[in-house]
Amino acid sequence: MRTRIVVLAVATVLCGALAGAAWYDTDRADRRTAAGNEALNAATAATAALFSYDYRSFDASVANGKQFATGPFAQEYAETTASLRESVRKEQAVVRAEVSAAGVVTAAPDRVEILLYVNQYRRNLNITGEKVDQNRVVLTLVPVDGTWKVVAATAI
């Protein structure tokens, strides 16, 4: 009789541990999925803001892009756009970025990588009509104060 009680107690503890592990794995998967979905939505908006500009409102375009950047990428974005300012105005350049496709590469609750296929439609004084540049970029996003921001961008 005593052996049966011990066996039942061990079986109960094991069942509880397995149930707890299953719940934990499911919860982690749900958090990764939620983070991926939230970051994917943010990445689409961030891409349009970060990779678009208009010479007539360049500073406003840059200010709009800055709100999507954080960490080292924010500094890189500021430096890059500052170096472009004069040539953008001189060439009367207009660039409009649109995401044609995107997908989650990796996702964790605190960091998500998104692959984006980006078409940049550009016009300036040096070209006739509108040209399209097809780009691929991986954005790494992290949550900052409840919103997802770009901490790194890598062209591929």
C-alpha cells in the first residue's frame, strides 16, 4: 500500500511538472508570436518613414523618420540624413519607399528581426521620369516605452 502511495505521489508531481512545462512553452511561443506581429506592423511604417524623403520638406521627413529609430541606429540615421541634405535639395530629389513584402526572421519578446522587400520610387533633376530601386533590408526592432523601434538596419 505504501509503495502505491509513493508511486501515485511521484506520478502526480511528474504530471504537474509536465503540465507546467507545457504551459511555459506555450506562453513563450505566444509572446514570441505577439512580438513578431507587433514588430512587423511597426517595421512597415518605420520603413516608409526612414527611407522616404522629399527635398521640399526634407527636415520634416527626417524628423518623421527619427521617431522610429533608437540606439546606435538613431545616431547613424542622423549622420546619414545630415550628409544627404545638401545633395537632396540640389538635385530636388523625392524618394518614396513602399514595402512590397515582409516577414519575421527571428522573434523574441525583446528583439525581432524583420526582412522587408522595399521599393523606392525616386525622382530628381538627373533622371527622366520615375525610377524604382528594389531593395532588401533586415530591420532589428526592440520595444521602447511600449512601441517597437529600429535599433539596426542591414541592407542585403
